[in-house]
Amino acid sequence: MITVYNSMTSKKEEFIPIKEGKAGIYVCGVTVYDYTHIGHARSSVVFDVIRRVFIHNGYEVTFVKNFTDIDDKIIKRANEWGENWKELSERFIKEHDKDMDSLFILRPDYTPRATDYIDKMIDYCVRLIDSGHAYAADGDVYFRVESFPEYGKLSKRNLDDMVAGARVDVNDKKENPLDFALWKSAKPGEPSWDCPWGKGRPGWHIECSVMSESILGARIDIHGGGQDLIFPHHENEIAQSESVSCSVFANYWIHNGFVNINKEKMSKSLNNFFTIREVLEKVTDPETLRFLFLTTHYRQPLEYSEDKLKESGAALNRIYTFYDELDRTPGSKSGKDIRSAVKELSENFVREFDSAMNDDFNTPKAVAALFEAVRLANTVIASKPSVETVTELKKAAGSIKTAVNGVLGILNYTPSEWFRMHLSIPEEKVIELIQKRSEARTAKDFAAADAVRNELAEHGVELLDTPTGTRYRTR
């Protein structure tokens, strides 16, 4: 059983799909006018993991994540840069995909673009007008908020309070200051499409209602996004969709927490804004950033800092070091037969890991289960186990790695690949020094051999002498 914290009800609920064995998930994507930042990265990793959990539990998942490729910000940026708006959005869609691939995020099943659904958005506006939930005004189309009595139910806002506190503009074409745009009339020099109200383009909120209905149907299992989308975006989607298409738009609403920098929400206005690419320049592998996101529950704010990034890399290094150590452990014919301990640690891991992930996608508890399994496995290795015990431990460790990789999306490398990525000096230099040390040992010049070992240690490189030669790993 999978339990989900539903933002609509503010409590955990058992996930019951609309169609047995299937899960339809719609996540609001980015507006493509710039490189993606680590707030986008966190949300993307969160919903990637959620998707993976459903797959792990045997669900057939249809995962949809849109691109907003026409918007005020896109038009403004294109004008500033003297670039065609469509070419700009296309370029940043490609850059977005590169960033997501670098973080081992599975590609969505569908990536609809707003501009591919213009005709359906126009039809949607007509449906809302015909049902009395929307009205046209001088080329614009607005949703009539007071026609939807439940407006505010997701964000827990009272309609009367919102009306009382709204700014009143005497020149506004709206009947009510809370009414929001479904369609915007064309402005000089802006892209536009023909419609019954003259040339114009869609408002932001109508996109997701139309695209989710077109791909997943009028009622969907899960709708998700960042907490900043709860109001007004998701609130407006609910009003649109439930006014014209269905009684319940989404059965479950899932929202991830913000990324904080020095305990303040990351934002461009505070100048504490980092793109994914800027962060990945500070680490030698993207898995470290992904792992950092997993160490905090998705609904909680995540504190980002370079120190936490380093801690994340060090934690992953301990796991890769374990797998490297296990690879080098042959076992002994006269060693301890403690296969029962291996079976117990494996069963404990499966139970704790699955329990954590199925309980509202609790990645910190799942990560804790992984480290406990590694701790117990290291205890087995240190006990000088039998060949049979080591064989079983390697099978168990392999199964654990497969599960962790499939659900959390980490442990994508072999230990040797991981250590190679984290060298602070060229690998050729490491190999050269290892050879120099080997020659010194052959000549029984142990002082020279120790000097080489110490030199490498200063660069965070540990040497391991094995029957098949000297290997290295990073600390």
C-alpha cells in the first residue's frame, strides 16, 4: 500500500487509483526562458522518485510534464536578447533536457508544449463561457471566480476574505478583481493566434487544465508541483477544470518544499539564485546533488549550501567504498558461516526501505535503511566470513544496489568509475606514482614507497595492495 500526503485534505491517504494497476501523474513543468535552477532540480527529482516508487510497486505509470513555451517572461526575454521567442523557448527546452538527464531523471512519457494545444485552449474557453463560468471583455477572456463557490479549497483561502483584500482597479475590465485571465488579447509585436475574440494568446493557468485532460482524461490520479504553485496556479486549474469538465480534477495533490539558501527561499530578487549548471561546477558528479535532495523529506524546505553538498558527496563515497571493499573480499574456506546474518540484513533492508518509500515517499528513512545495511554488511566483512557467506553477501548487496538505483536513482556508477571521477589529480599521474612506488618496494626502498603513498594521501587518494596489484580509491 502506498500512502500519499494530499495537499487538498492536508493528511496522508491511501493511494487508490482511478484504474486498477495504473497511475496517471501530471506535474507542472518550467517556463522555458532561462536555464533551470536547483529549485526546478529538486522538484524534478522529487517527482522522478515518486514515479519510480509507483513503478517499483508494479503500477503502469503515465507521467506527464509540460513546457510553458509562450508566456510574458519568454516574450520579454526574447525582446531583450533580440531573439525569436519560439527559437528561444526551443533552445531552453533542449538545455532543460540536458540538465534533467545529467541528474538521472527519467524522461516523461509526455512533454506537451502549450503552443501545440492552442486550438483546444480556445475550445476550453468557449466551454467555460457557454457554461457561465467565464466572460469575454475587449478581446480578453476571464474566469468568473464567484461562479465557483469552492474557490480557495486547495490553498485554504476564504473567497470573501480574498475579495475584501483584493486591489481594485477602476480601469480593469474584470467583473471582480479576483477573476483571472484565460485568454489575453494581442499586443503589438507579440505572438498571437486567431480566436472568436480577436487575435490573442492563452493565459498561463488554462494550459495545464487542457493538456492534462487531453492526455490523461478529465479526472487524474495525481497532480503535482512546487508549493509556490498551490496559489494561484493550481487553485485556478481546479476552478477551470471542475467548472466545466469534472467534479474532481485530481484525486491527490502533491507539492514539494522550497530550496532555501541561508534559511531564505531561493529567488532571483534576493540574488541567491543558482542554476543546476552552476552547482554542478562545484562537484565532480551530478549524483551528489541528487543525493542531497534525497536527504530531506520532499515536503520540507531543503537547506542548500556548499558544505551540505560536500557532506552529500562524502556520504555517497562511503557507500561506494563499501562496494569496492566487498569486491575485494574473497572469503575464507575456514571462515565464519554467517549466511543467516546476511539474510537478516537483506530482509531488514527490503522491509525498511519499502516501508519508508511507500509511506509518502520518505527518502530520508530509505537512505537511513541503506546505511544501516551497509554498516551491517561491513560488520560481516570484518568478521572474516566464509566463501559461502561472501557469495551470499554479494548477491544481497547487488539486490540492494538494484533497488536503490531503481527507486532513488543513485548508485549509477561502479566503484572504480566513482573514484576516478573524484580524483583531484589526473589518473595518469596516480598510475605513474603507483608504478614508482611498486618499483621502490621491489628495490626494498620502503622510505621512497612510503613517500609516494603520503603524496597520494595528500590528494585524497588511498592505496590498496591486493593479490592482483595495487588499486586506489578516493576518500
